[in-house]
Amino acid sequence: MCLLLVPFIFFQLLPATIPAVAPPLHPGYYAKSCPNAEYIVRDVLKKAMIREPRSGASVMRFQFHDCFVNSGGPDWEVKLGRKDSLTASQEDADAIMPSPRANATMLIDLFAKFDLSVKDLVALSGSHSIGKGRCFSIVFRLYNQSGTGRPDPSIEPKFRQKLNKLCPLGGDGNVTGDLDFTPRVFDNQYFKDLVSGRGFLNSDETLYTYWRTREYVKRYSEDQDEFFRDFVEGMIKMGDLQSGRPGEIRKNCRVVNGGPPVDLVVEGYKDRRILSYET
């Protein structure tokens, strides 16, 4: 039986005060127990990207198995062997995930709790090079930034007009807009947009308006290779984070072993026990 792990969201349940005591992660973890694991994950993700290109951004929120995404960008060797948690809490995850309303100092403090530097913060924020954001995440900065009743002055005027049409006051908060001008390509356009005052989220544009993060935004906007190098470094550091709590390899990645059954089938694979990430 071939079993796959699907890791949890970025910072979920990773208290900084708990030391990591789990066995070290390493490439080739499934070489003997599941030789086709990486191929299966890669193939399923390719199909998901064809059906819904935005899924690439969703997967970016996970530290994932070695996979292939047709959106460009860097690649790196992913350490495998992470175990799934025995419990999960949506509330705990929401409490620790960065808010789209966050400013740079909040983000710096949050990342520092996990020994991630200012450089890591800015580089990893470049994951917003692909994907979309919802109107409910930006309505406040379009119409009532910091309770002023006025828009965020850092938004470039023509870009603000575009966002006003996309997200009118009182409109549908689930309407989505591109996070940068090349939402299907992983590149450094995200940082160029921040320099131009065209960041979609408040938590994006604040990286350019705040002095401690501005230096990295400018550098990445001018040097895509440097961004790629630092992004890979940040992803590897993020992937090394472990809670130190007991875990397990789930037979069904959506429920703990022994939990209620969930009948799922991955298209194209006969073994119904092999499951993949889906939103």
C-alpha cells in the first residue's frame, strides 16, 4: 500500500517554544516504501493546474512534496518524511496565519517567532506572484483605510480606479482580482508592482512602504535571479519547521487514522487509497 503525506498550512500548529524532535526530513524518503510517490503527486498537480490555474497559488500555501507546476519559477529538492498531525484546529491556524490587513511590523514579528528573517518574509511573500485575492480582503483599504473613511494613499491612482470597479463598496466580496500583472507566471513582477504602488493586498504594499522591507522589494524588482535564490532558501527553511509533536502517516490524508471514512478517488489511479491535495 502506497501512502502519501499532505503537509499542513504554512505555520499551522508550530509553537516556537516547542523543539523539533521528529526524525529529520530528507529527499528520497519514499524511495522504498512508495517509489512512485513523487510522480503521483506531480501528475495530479499538473492535472489540477490544467483544470484550475489558480490552484497553483493554493498549493503554494502548503509546504508540499516535490511537484511540477507549469508556471515557471525556481525548483529545489524537497525534504520528505513529514508526518501528519493527530489533531487539527481551523481556529488555531486562522489565529497564526498572516492577515491581508497586516502591516510590515506585524509580519516581521510573526515570522521572527519561527526564526524567519526579514529577507525570508519578503522573499516568501513573492509567492503572491501567482494567484488571486478576494475583494473582501481589500475593501477596507479602498474605502476606509485605518478607519479614516478614505482610501490607502499608497495605492497608485489608476490602479485604485481599477480596483474600485472590481470591488465596489457593498459589492460581492468573493469577486477575485489578480495578485500581480502576470498571475499565471511565477516571476518578479509582484515586486515591480509593489514599487509602482500596485500591490493588491495591504500586507503586500506595506512591504514597500516600510523601510526595513523596502530594500528587499527594490532588489527583487530589479533582480529576478536573486529573488529566486532567496525564495528557495526561505522555502527550505520553512519546510524544516516541525512541531516536535507526535504524528502519523495517514491512510486517508483528510482524516486521522481511525477517523470516519471519506470515500475519495484520484482520477487516473486504481488504488483508491492514494489521495491527493484538493481545495
